[in-house]
Amino acid sequence: MNAPIYKKMAGTSAVFLFADFAKASPVERDRMIWTANELHLEQLPQQRQQKPAMANTLALEGLEEYDIPNNGDVRWVESMGAEFIYYDLIRGWVQFN
């Protein structure tokens, strides 16, 4: 089985999702894709904290205003039907289910 390839979510600066995810419109910024190795996903935090669900991926980025994300925070994104984990190393959210 091949390791997943990631792309940034359209309209966000730091939300990565599977490139072939059927429920969203990932974009290739300057034709860039990221591998799990390039995102250093082998270092994802083992300790995780489930947080309340969010309506969409844009809401993930608005958290800095009132609920600063911590390394290992996990949020279900309702519009995507997927979970994302916050990863300090890249200062972004990565789809992981």
C-alpha cells in the first residue's frame, strides 16, 4: 500500500488533506504535493486530545482567536466527515482517518 499524498485545502493556509479525498477540493499550490515523510508525520504526537467538532476546515484556522490549538488536538470536521490532528511541527492540521 502506498503512503498517502497530501495537498493543502483550498482557502486555507495550513490544512492538509489526502490528495484523493472525494469530499473536498484540495489544491496544488504551484503543483506542490506533500508526502507523509515531507510532513514528518512519523512524529505525530501519540498523546491526543479530542476537541469539539468544527463545521468546516476554515473554522480550524480561526481557532487561534479563541482556542489556540495544541499539538495533538483532534477535531472532527462535519462538512468533510473526517478527523484532523493539529501538528505543531508544521503549525497546521492534517487529515488522519
